[in-house]
Amino acid sequence: MILPPVIGFLIFTLFPAAYAVFASFTDWNGIGQMNWVGLRNFQVMLTDNYFWTSLWNTFFMMIGIPIGLILSFILASALSRGLKGTTFFRTIYYIPVISSLAAIAIMWQWAYNGDYGLVNQVLALVGIKGPNWLQNVHTVKPAIVAMTVWKGLGYSMLLYLAAIQSVPQTFYEAAELDGANSWQKFKNITWPMCKPVTFFLVITNIIGGSQLFTEVNIMTPTGGTEFSSATIVWYIWQKAFKNFQMGYASAMSIVLGIIIFIVTALQFYQNRRSDYKLG
């Protein structure tokens, strides 16, 4: 019964990963012969300014993770009060999650246009002249962050909403009998009960954020002005399928995988440590 998924894992995950590790030590162009070059790809990576810039851009755009979690938790708290129209707003907020990412990226690309974009039209109503968001070094990353936060807001909101609604009402009733105010109930009941959801969202968002590609490739196909919006996965794709430097791209992929593993492991360690303190 478990043989089919095991075979699938071996063929589509383990073997490609092992092959990428081997390719990272070669000068393979993706088609021809693979010549062993040892650590040369990793040495080149250390002096590749584009690699470090794309890595920095990737980490910078992860600032949208805490922003999105805070906003989604606020929305979930508001929708958990049983107000009229809750179902309607749940649907509205979740539509971007199930929409095509490519279509959404194109829509936001139009909205950010410096000449006729909707964002600048709205700013013009209050007397503000907006920039050409995606062509400006200082605004392109915040613009992409805003789009990614908007795209994932509904997913995080629904998970938080489920967590909030699953908290037994007896906890709040007992707290009220003890004289707890709203802040104390939130701090000592609501937020701790939502901690598993927060941990799950942080881990998945870090993994997803480190692989940001489609938004950048559609909204800024050249990596932005002065490489200001290029992410590490976009740069890996450029090297692998545009410059045919598959060996070098594999080396960057290995480094990225190690970084993701370390960050994820630290999150698990911190989560266990906080659980121990609470216990």
C-alpha cells in the first residue's frame, strides 16, 4: 500500500535531489557532457554579486510574512464575532488564494503602472504623485511584498479563524469569573491556542517565500532596475535555462536548500523551547 508513494518519492524527489548535488560539482550545461570541476561553482558563487543581491532581495521580501500574519489574525478575530456578512467576507478574502498566480501578477503589474495604473490613480485623488512602482529601485520590492501579502491573506485568515473558533468558550467564561479583561483573555487564551497555526504558517511561508519566482518573472521580467527585484530562485532559473549554466544553478540550489533547512530547524528548535517554558 505504501509502495506507490515511496516509488514516487524516490523518482521525483530523492533522485533529482541527488542528481542536483552531483551536478553542482560539474560544468554541466543541461545538455552536454558533465565535467567534474570540484568546488569551482561554489567558489564563483562567493564572488558573484548578483547571487548575493538576489539572496538579499529574497530575505527582504520575507518581511511580508509577519505583516501578513498580523493582518490575517486581525481579520480572523473580526470575522469570529459572528457579525452579519461573515460568509461573504470569507469568500471575498479567499478568492485571491484560489486565483491563478500568473493572472494576479499581470493584474498587479497593470495596477502598478506609472502612467495609467490604478494605484497611482487612487493616490492622485489625494494629491500624491505616485512613482513607476516596478521600475523604481526603492519601490519595486515593497510593491511585490504588498501583492504577496494580499494574495496569501485569505489562506492564513481561514486557518486563524478555525483556530479561534475552536477555543472552548469555557476558557473565556472562567477568565471572566476571575476578572480578566479583553487583553488578558487574548494574551493568555486566544493567542496561545493559536500558536500551532502560527508555527505552521511561519514555516510554510518561509519555505514558500524563499522560492518566490512567478511574481518576479511576470512583473519584472529582467529582475528589476539594477537587479532590485531578482530573487534567488529567479536567478537560479536564469542561470539554468537562459545561460545554460546548469551546474552553477545546481550549486546555488544546494546552498538555498541548506539555508531553508537551517532556518526551518531553528524555527522548530525555538518552538520546542517555548513549549518547554510554557510547560
